[in-house]
Amino acid sequence: MYGFSGADRTTQYEDTPFQPSSPYAIAKLSAYWTTRVYREGYGIFAANGILFNHESPTRGLEFVSRKVTNAVARIKLGLQDTLELGNMDAKRDWGYAPEYVESMWLMLQQDEPGDFVIATGETHSVEELCQVAFGYALLNQKNYVSVNEGLLRPIDVKCLCGDASKAGRVLGWSPKVKFAELVELMVDADLQRWRRWKDGETFPWDAVNYPDDVNVVSTMKNRGG
């Protein structure tokens, strides 16, 4: 939602001007103002959580965090050879989704509704994400990762970092899971998912998103799955 309005700022706060840089961001901003209108105009208890990137093992594969950890697991298990990414220098404020859900609950326990930035206050690049993920699996990312310019966004924000000091002050909320721990638990989850698939125990919930050459569906059919 902040887009390029935060380009010259270290962090983004609740009062940082919005400048959405994608249709998705525009949709979120519409929801934000709708919430404000119902709260301020109709007296409804409605709070806005301005959540920066929040990740977990169930993150969709269209998001770079999960795309990386899933690829690491598959490469480690011999199911994939390479990983193509776009802007390796893009920096984001990545946090752990369950903790962010806790912040939502806390917002609803207040006497008065408000708007809260929920973030870790730290930024890490896609390059760093790859270093942690591949390193955790004892792999050298340089042997597997390449940049595909076709994956570069037409409009991309270089860096986004939130300041959740208001949430800490009012809600008593603060993030606890650090970046490396978050990446590692996602790699562990993907490794477990694909090991179980190799052992014929389970069918990955998002298998339909994988390349045809993996033969996931046909393999499971042959196993009677």
C-alpha cells in the first residue's frame, strides 16, 4: 500500500502517505478506507491491520518466499535442478504469519478501534532469503539460482520496512520469530512434504502448481493415490 511513498524513508508508519504500486495494493487500500469510513462514519468497531509480508509453510507458491523454500527442498531431494527468480535486490520486511494473526486478535480486544502497522522492523533481500534457505540445506545457491528478466515486475518497490512501535505500545505486541528461523522452518516443512511424497505417503496440496516434468500426478496414480 505504501509503494514508492516510502522510497525516501527508513520505515513506514501508520501516517506514512499511501502510494500503491500494483492492482493488489490498490485493492488493499480500498479495503483500508472502507474500514475507516464504517468506523468513523457509522461507529462500527473496525480496525485496520497494515500487515507487512507475513510468511508460513502454507504460503502460496506464487510468493517468492515459498517459491524459494519449496525449490530448496525439491533440489535437495533431486526433484528439481534450478530456480529462476526476478529482482534479487528487492528488500522486504518478512515476519511469521501466526504472530501477525495474534496481533489481529489483540486489535479486537481494545476499548477503541484503530489502525496498526504490523511488521518486524527489519528488511532482508531476496538474495539473503536464498542464502539462508540454501545454506540451511547445505547447498550453494550460486549453483542453482539464476535471474530471469522476464520475472522482473514492471513497477517494483526496492525496499519496504514497517515500524510496529504503535502496536507494541498499545497492543503489547512484538515479533519473536527471527528471519533466519522463519526461513528454516519453511524449508523444513517443504522437505517434510516432499519426503512424504517420495515415500508414497501423501499428495502435496499444491502439486498442481509444479512443472509437468515432475510427473507428480501420474506417479501418484501409479501408486494408487
